[in-house]
Amino acid sequence: MNKPGQPDPSSPETSKKLPGTVVVLGLVSFFNDFASDIVVPLIPILLATVLAAGPIALGLIEGVADALACFLKLWAGRHSDVMSGRRKKLALAGYTLSNLTRPLLGLAGSWLTVLLLRSVDRIGKGLRSAPRDAMVADATPPQIRGYAFGFHRALDNAGAVAGALAAAAILAWSDLSLSEVILWSAVPGFVAVALLGAGVKTTASQIPSPSPSPSPSPSPSPSPAAQRVLTPLRWSALSVPMQHYLWVLMVFTFARASETFILLFGHELGIGVVELLLLWAALNLAKAITSTQGGQLADHFGRGALILIGWSALALSFMALSQITTSTGLWIISVFYGLLMGLSEGAERALISDYAAPDERGTAFGWYHLVSGIAAIPAGLLFGVIWHVYSAAAAFMFASLLALLAIVLLRLWAWPLRHSNNNE
């Protein structure tokens, strides 16, 4: 029973308040993406103008980098489940590695160096993503997890807006080169690492633990700790609904080409560097505006409906990109894409926490990120090759058709059931 004057954790008012851990992790993502998006939108421009590389190099760089990250995400998520208290340590190591490596892209002398540094940067992402997502799920009641993940994605996208605007302002109003601007990304990156180190306290209540063992029985059984360590890391151990969802997600990953291709397309249309950075900021601002509301809608109406909206937005946007020839059209489509994709970002991750047991959330998020990564290299390369051999229009149309296939599979084969908010 609660003491007089203490809030009831099950009351509607309390259940709708985001935990402090979620808020701090959102701020960490804001500053990390502030640093990242000073750099990321400049990569296709750096490749095309300074390093004389094209869409195939961009596809290889983004594909290899994302794949390395996603393979590590499974290990890191699994490790954070097995070793109590390891979630924060892994997340901190990942943020630190990325923010030490990313500014060095400003010193790259070839696209192979960009590939190496970008891969190390994404290895850092691989170490942090699943443990961080599990920390968000651990700290949040099930009835507001869509809200929590939507809030986290909103701050993540807001950081991308801030980073792109900062890079645009520096390039427009100073004499710094692209390389020098990239080096300055170390400043907000340091803030992100310091904020995580000092602002998130890992306590025993944040580390999920198995239920106590029942009273002794004649048949010996392993202790809870042994069960946790020895749980097999097998695809077959996942629930059937999660397996279906992850297979469909893999198909969708082939359609979800890196958004940096939108910037490369803008460069081919003759748009200047500063305007491309403003376009990148607008795209991420659109996502930030709708991410929190999308998570709340997913809590109310179900995850599937919101995921369907976001995936349909990608299919329609890429189909439209295959037809446009002006910068105005690119702006309109990019903002439309960002607004609707933002609605689905929280739902995609909240669905994983719905399917996972409390002491296996890190592993579940690891599988989620791994499945995305398995398809990353062939997806990026395929998009880049189609662009190079045929045209940008052909690449965007191909991705649009794959997204439509993923939508059909989601609706007919992997549609999630409504999650009950009364169990954990």
C-alpha cells in the first residue's frame, strides 16, 4: 500500500509521466545526433565533390557501416541481458567510440578511409543501441512504451535538426571548410557522453531479473541465473509473431535505402550544400514533430496501424521521387516523408518490447537491429548499382515497389495483435 501523499503508480496521471531515465536518454540521443548530423549529411557531398566517388561508394559505405553495427547490436543486447548492470556500460562505451571516431572523417583522404571511419562509428552504435532501447523499456510501464520510444525518437530527430542547421550556419557565415566543420562535431558529442555518464544511474530496479524459483521439487532444475546464462541464442527461440515481424522488417530494409541518397539526389539536381543541409534539417524536424504523437497513437490504436502509415509514406515518397526534377518537389516530398515516417518510429520499437520477456529485452532488440543489418549491405549496394547503371529514378521506384511488398506482408502475415497494457 502507498504511504499517504505518495502517488499511486497505477493511476492514469502517474502512468502517463515519462520516467527520468527515459528523459535523460532522450537528451543523450539529442546531443549525439547533434554531433552525428553535423557530419552525416556532408558525407555524400564530401564523396561527390572532394573524393570523386559516386552512389556505389555511398551505398557500400552506408551498407557496410550499418551491417557492422547491427551484428554487434545482437551481441550487445544479449550481453546486457546476461550481465546484470551491463546496459549502461555498453551504451557508454558505444557513445564514446562513435564520438571519438566521427570527427576524424574530416581528415579522410579517400572514400576507403571514409568507409573505415564510418564503420568504426557505427560499431559504436552497435554497442549502444540495443542496451539503450532495453533501458528505455525497463524503465517504462507497458501502457506508455509507445509514448516513451516516440519521445526518444523525437529528441533523436531534433538533434539531427540542430546538427544540420549548425553545419549550414557555419558553412554560410564562416570560412571553414567541410573538413573543419566535421571536426567541430566533437563538441556536442562530448556533451552526449558526459550526460550519459553522469545523468543515468543504473540501479537494481532497472536491471530485469527472473522471477524467484518455486519451492524445491524432486526434479532438479537450474537456478534462475543459470537459466539466464544458458538460454540458447537461437532464431527458433523467438516467438512466432516476432519471427514473422522480423522477416517482414528485413524485406522493408531493402526498400529503406539510406536517407543520405535523398541528399545525393538533391546534389544531382544542382542544389547547393547549405540548402541541402537545410533540407536535411527540415526532414528530421518533420520526424521530430510527429514522433511523440505517433508513439502515443500506437499505444491507443495499436502498433500495426502506425507502422503501416510510416511504411506507406516511404513507398509513396520514393515513388514520387522517381518522377520529380525540381528542388521544390524534393522539398515537398521530403517533408511529407518525414511527417509520416515519424509517426511509425516509436511503434516499430515498442512492438519488440511487446513481444519480449522482461529479462530478454536486450536480446530482442539485438535481433531487431541484426535483422535490419543483415540486409543493409546488399540493400545499399543494390540501390547504388541501380542508380549508377540506370538512374536515380529507377532506384527510387525499385525501393518503392519493395516497400509495397513489405506492406502487404505486414498486413496479411505479420499483423501484430493489440498489446494488453495490464501485463508485463
